[in-house]
Amino acid sequence: MVYETQIWGMHLFWWFIWVFLLIWIFATPYDIPGQRSRRMSPLDVLKLRFANGQISSEEYKRSKAILENDSIQTSK
């Protein structure tokens, strides 16, 4: 017996549920245990310390210039 609301043996309602679950599983960002996380660069750490107020603007500018100068020299 075939009903108009059945597609490949499932009601249309169940297709919506499966599609929602697949989108939720694959589109939700989360940390997977054992997966390597992105490491912060020294410049990112410097920006974070400045944003938290751990260093002054002079220290930030001086350290940023040193880090940028080192990155230019190592790329040559």
C-alpha cells in the first residue's frame, strides 16, 4: 500500500528529522577529544596580553616590532 506522504518508505516528517540531525551533527562546531587544536602564534599571545591589560601600549608596540622584524628576517 503506497501513501502520498511516503517517500522511499518513510513519511515526510521523518525525512525532516534525519536532515535536521545530519545538519546538526556536521555543522555544529565542537572540539573532538584527541584532535589537535590550533596553536596561537606569538603575535596572537601578545595581542591577548595587551587586550587583558597585562602589558602597556609601549611594551606592546616594542614587542610587536620585534616579532614582526623576526618574522621578516626568517622568511628571507
